[in-house]
Amino acid sequence: MDLHILDHRLRVTSISKKGLVRFTHALIKLIFLRNRTRCKFFSLTETPENYTVVLDEEGFKELQPSEHLQVESSIWLPLNVVCNGNASSSSQAVGVTKIAKSVIAPLAQQHVSVFMLSTYQTDFILVREKDLSVVIGTLEEEFNIFREVGGESVPVHGQDVSNGLHGNGREALQPTLHPVLIPHNQFCVMSLDPDTLPSVATILIDVLFYSGGSREEAQASPGPDLDCITFFSFSLIDGYVSLVMDTDAQRRFPADLLFTSSSGELWRMVRIGGQPLGFDECGIVAQISQPLADGDISAYYISTFSFDHALVPEEDISSVTEMLQHQRTDAS
């Protein structure tokens, strides 16, 4: 397999819900007016707590400093696994469990924090730019590694960036087993032709920016008995649109514009974290993806500023719940 370091330098940010009004103009420009911005990598995910926005440096220029904007200090680089010589962006995502043992677990063992963003088309593994030498040194035995430079894929080797040093000076620690919540929503992972975005603009703006409803109080403080959760993710990356939404939101969109996998299966969510996770802890993705990989259960995984979210096929949710319960029982 090949591993590509994509030609994007990304910032991970959070916009508070009460401060969203200050950023609606910039966000609408980034979503709908592609010819007015040079941004090539944009992702916006709403959770009960906030909006997580991941975007490249050109897009980041559109966000004005504000007390309602939090910015993680690091520059992040997206990695993409390519199978059988075909760019995974040309087909549906391989799923985080497919790369759990070859990418996620080895990086966790080297104390490299990752930020995952699964989309309809592919899975992006975001790593800090400062950890790149460790990433390459860790994965080069398993992968042919390339770095995209000006549209060309250039082979990269560990000695090119790290002088043979494969460590990052930190000892690998046993990660904390975080609590998980499993809301009752059924989710869909879909895409649409970016040229049709104007035709769903009103609906998309309404869903993204005006999601408050009768469940608002429950969503603000999710607990073990949580019925449903506010979650909507929109990505526009290198010309490809990806949408993750629950079935209530899906019904608001014209069915003939959205497309999904041939099976059209529904997904359930595992939400990881009892309190905000932070960015320095490693192994969070591994603790979820590893048991799913062992059980041959596919999953999408979306990290956000405060919590992580894994989407698994609805038919597998009972098995996943049992796996995670055993994992936590064994740990205690």
C-alpha cells in the first residue's frame, strides 16, 4: 500500500455556538463560493458543544480572531492511504478499521497524536507537522510513502526528514480508556455533486446554523441516557463533498441529489469521551478502532475539537457495545 502526505497545511479550530453569527459570512463563502476563495480543504462538524472547523491556511485566513474562536496551535498534515495504486478519493472510504493495525496502532505506540476525518470518499489521518519525521520513520516499512508537491507525488524516506531518528522523545504511555455514549440516532454517510450545492443552499444553511430544537437542553449536556445527539458534518475537500447526518436531517434534502453506497446502510454512533479529550493524548483512536478491526467491523471516524465519534453499521451496534463493555471491564 501507498501512504500519501497531501499538499495541505491544516488548522483545527472551534467556533462556539453563541459566537457562530460572527462567522456565518466566512463559512458560507467557504461552503458555497469556491471561486471566491483558494481554500481546498474545508470541514465543518456540528456537535452539541460547538462547531469544529478544519481548513487549510487559505481558508483559515477567512476566520477573523474572536473570543468565540479557539485555534489548536499546531499545523496538521493529512495522510491518505492508497490501495492497489488507485487514489482512494475516487471511491468510498476504506474505513478506519482497515488502517487500524497498519497506521493507527503503530503511531499510538510512538506517542503520535492523530486527528481522524473520515469522509464518503476517503479517510484522512491528520498528524502534527512537527511529528512528520516520526510518522515516516514508523510507517515506511509498511508503506511506500509519497509527499504531494505541486501536484506531483514525490517519494519520501525516513532519512530525508529525520536523519534516521525515529523517536519523538516521548515515552509511549498506556492511554486512558474513555467512557463512550451510544445515542439512538441513525446516521447516513453521503455525498453530492458540488455543482448542486446552490440548489440545497437554503436547507444546508438551515441544518448547519439553525439546528436548535426541542432536544436543545438534552443535547447541551449529553449523558448516559442520551436519546439523540446533534451531529452534522460537511466536508469540501479537493472538490469532493461529503455529508454525515442523521435520518431526520436527511429527509429535508432532495433524495435525487444525495448519493450513498449501493447498500445504503444506516450507521450508529459511538461517541468517545466523558469530558473534552484534548489534543496531546495518543491512542484514543486506537482504543476504538483496534477492537472493531479485530471484529472485522467497518467504521467511519470523525474527531472534533472536544470529542471523537465512530460510526459503525447499525446491524453491528450490539456487538460493538458488547466489545467496548468488555474492554472497559477488563481494564478495571
